[in-house]
Amino acid sequence: MHRDIMAQIFFVPAVVSCHTGGGHLVMQADTCIGDMDMKIVVIGGTGLIGRPLVGLLRAEGHEVVAASPSTGIDALTGAGLAQALTDAAVVVDVSNAPSFEDAAALAFFRGTTTNLLKAARDAEVRHVIALSGVGTDRLQASGYFRAKLAQEQLISAGGTPYTIIRATQFFEFLSTIADGYTRDDTVYLPGIALQPVAAADVSALLAEIVKAAPACGIIEVAGPERAPLAEFTASWLGARDDPRQISVTAEHDYFGAPADDRSLVPDENSRIAPTRFDEWLAAQTQESAA
């Protein structure tokens, strides 16, 4: 989508009152150097969200470091982190825990975020941006979402201007959801609503947030359509000629955490991304057939 249109959809107000662990900080548009080339570090820069984000930012002329263990920068151990953040204006953390097990997820998000915030303060980074999930605060029976909330709390108290982006589930994650709820040849899904979003739209939003003033709060983003989880999953399976049947159960949970129609959908003031599910699905099907 054209860059100017994306800016209209996703633009963050240029002047905000920012409260961090160190007190109030007022950021003006001209302090964000959004129109200037700058150094940006993307933690998780080789993954689903990070790789296209890196490409978008480099296309705009920025110096971008794609940070991941595979590139020699490990936020969990701290290896290479200080050097990577030297002279950086913005850091974007889109990394994810390699395990969803409760203790492992908490150790990952606490460890990486603590190391990242220290390195950001030492390097005088102007803006820390982190990707989180819609429903993080409502799904606290889940160890994974407790770990994500711990990450958010560390960032909000970390002393560096920040923006937290909470995204709904990605279209690309529907396969994982279906597999997780499959027993034998049937997908047993809870009767809850979903408003998923294309990963590419989230990358585009993050590219705009990089150039904007820190919100020092949470911005939610979702796709344009809300429907039962079973409806999205059925369309996904049908497009792949997957023979599994879907059964909607009386249970209301999301991978073990109690959930309802509000748990995984955004608030009223969320950003609505442009890509519709049927458009994305058609593109995926065409790509697979090529």
C-alpha cells in the first residue's frame, strides 16, 4: 500500500505527554527526527514481523540492524546488544519466546527486556517500541500472557520513552491454532470471537510508529473483520483443501485460559489495518499455486 495512505491510517499524534519511570517527558514532532535518516535496531529482525519491518525501514534510507541470535545479537544473554545499540535512535522489539511454557516464557521476556532497557538507557535511545498482544491483560490465567504483561510493565517503568503495540492474532497463526485444537481429524474450537490482522500490516504500522513521537502507552491494532474463531479457521482449512472438520465446543478458553468474545478483540479506539482476510487468503493461495 502507498506510504502516504499508510501514514493516514496509522499516524500517531506528534505531540504527547510522556510519563516514564523517570517522570514526565514532552516529545515534540521535531524531536523524533522522523523525516531524517536514523539508526534503528529491530530485535527479532529476522522473523515474521521483523524481516519486512527491516525492509521497509531500509527502503526509506535508515540504517537498520536486524538483531537476532543468528546475526550475533542475543537480547537474552546480552551478547552484542550494547554494540548494536550504539548511536541508535529507536529500538523495536518484535522478538518472541521460543517456548510458551510458563516459566520459560517469563524468563525470556523478563531477561530480554531487562537487558534491552539497560542497553537503551546506556545508549540514550530515544524511543523503545515493543510488540505485544491484544488481550494480554485479560488472559492472565495464561502463563504466556502473564509473561507479556511483565514485559509491558518493565517497559513502562523503564525510564525511556516508549510505545507498546498490542496486535490481535495474525492471519498467519490460524494454522497453529487449528493444529493446537485438533484431536484425530477434528478441530475442536471454543466459541469465541477473533479479529485477526495480517502480519504485513503490523510491520507497516511499526514502520510508522518508528517515525512518530513515543505514545508512552498502548496502541492496539486489529484487522477490519470480527467473526467467530471457527469461521476464520474454516476458511483457512478450506483454502488449503484440509479435510479436517470443525466442531465448536461449549468450552470458552484460549489454550487453557478462560476467554470470551471480548478477550481477543480490540478496544473501540484501536487502529484498524486495511487487509481483509479474504484478500490475504486469496493471495496466499495464489502464492502457493505459483
